[in-house]
Amino acid sequence: MPRKIEEIKDFLLTARRKDAKSVKIKKNKDNVKFKVRCSRYLYTLVITDKEKAEKLKQSLPPGIPTGTSQGQPKSGFLCWSTAELRMEGRAEGAAC
């Protein structure tokens, strides 16, 4: 279940909880979304100021895994190249 967090301070407290597993950062054109996965909920904080987002990124707890992604095209499927499939030992053709 998703939950929205409005304040940066509340997000940092949530990210420092024992049940926080990972933090994902999604950078879009207009905003930056910080998502922390806890045992029950996925908490999301949306920041429109790029400087505040960079400060928040630096102040995240060091022991929690962090992933960053750019905005992706809105297609209905994922596409892997043949080289990526070979590295994983899967089928020979590209999966698109």
C-alpha cells in the first residue's frame, strides 16, 4: 500500500526506521520522487526543488540501499538486449 509523506523531516525519520529496506529515487522533468520501502507501506515524498532533492539525497542513512532511475518511456513492456540475456544465461533471442 502506498502512503504519501508531505514533510522532509517525516521522510527522514521513516527512512531511518528498522523496517526500512530500500530507498528509490526517481528523477522526472518537474520533480524528484523519493520512495522508501518499509515492511507494510511504500512511503513517497515528492520534491519539486532540485537543490532540496540533492540535499535530501546526501542526508539519507548510509546503511540503506539506494537506487536511482530516470523517467522511463511509458511503454507497456520491458525490453532486454541479446547481450543482457546472454549474461543472465537466458534464451538466445532478444525479449521484446
